[in-house]
Amino acid sequence: MSLPRYRQLAAALRADITEGRYGVGDHLPPEMELCQIYAASRHTVRDALRLLREAGLVQRRRGAGTTVIANQIAPSFVQPLGGPETLTQYAREAKLIVRAANPRALTLAEAERIKAKPGQTWLVIEGVRRATSEPVAVSSLFVPLEFAAIVTSLEGWNGAIHQLIARDFGVHTRRIEQEIAAETLDAATARTLRAEKGSAGLRTLRRYFDARDNLVLATDSTHPSGRFVYAMTYRLDG
């Protein structure tokens, strides 16, 4: 079965980039010119450019056209789907860069999402996780005020936040709930992730509970497509 036309075009443009026809910093021809060169529709050209952008090869900006930013596809961050130890690996390898950390009342949507009381005040940490040259996630972390002092230890911490809570307060996580959903990136998230508004993303929500089933931490992260992969291996008996 032959590839769809937009994938064929993306492969041709990718070859032009990797072979040096278009170098890093160069602009690709405008959409209408690409339509003429490759006898393709504008819709096909836009889908092909979207694949190049998701692969981290080009960047598209309104009024500035399509610029080549890399000549090789950057590796995706791969996280195994397994036990709690894989979450520790993620926290260690995808370092959290804190952009803001403030106590504030939860919005109704936030409270419903993390299963907390609306209007309750929590420490809300906003940040970006990086594991490669590109950001792999924007993250919001919700910490009960009784553990808010961890904010002074965040810089330089090379582990999971629930481990920091355990270290500083002796409260250990005993259960983790995780939800994974596909969605499109809004303008603000796309801008932070250096992605295109409306492109595909992967959103993960984790709730951490202690031995008494109290919520001690919640994390809400959105990953851009093409830069983050969940991996799982199944072993069949017999």
C-alpha cells in the first residue's frame, strides 16, 4: 500500500533537509510555491509541513514562513509504562524547570480534575520539563499547603516530587492514579512547547495518595506529539 500523498511529500522535504538542500536557518519555499513544485494541494502541503514540525525539523511562524531548525530528527523521550520506579525515572531524566510557584485557590476545573475541594488553597507549581533540546512537557503540580515548604528545595532536586515530600515530611505515597488522554494544544501551551496551535498532544494526570488515602500531590502534564512516547512490553505465557 502506498503512503498518503502528504507523507510522501514530507519524506521528500525531509530528504532535502537531511541532504543539505535546505540548511539550518534556511526558509522552505512558501506554501503556494511548494504546491507548484510538487503538484500538490495546499492541504497536502500543510499536512506535510505539520509532520516536519512535529519531527522537530522546522518551525512555522506567522509572517516568517517555515524555517529549518534541525537537519536530523531529534529522539523522542521514551517513558516505560510500568511501576512507580518509572515515574522516578521520568522525574530524573525530564528535569522540571520551575516558572512559578504560588499558593492560590483552586479553580473549579482544577479541583474537579485532581479531586480536591473547589476554592481550597494549594501550592501550585507551574513549570516545563526538558529531557532533550526541546521541552517535553508543560506541567502543573498541586501540593497541599502543609507541604508547601518543599518549594525551597525544588531547585537542584533530582527526583520525583512525591519523594521530596516523603523526605521532608515523612509522608510516603502508597497509591498513584494515572490518566492519559489525547488532546489538541491550545495557543499558550503550544507556544511554550514550541509546537503549533491545534496540533496533537498527550496529557497525563497523576494523583498521589498516602497510606490514609489522602491526596498529597497531583501533577497535570501536557506533552507535544513526536517528542514523547509511552512504551509498554507485554509478555504472553504459553
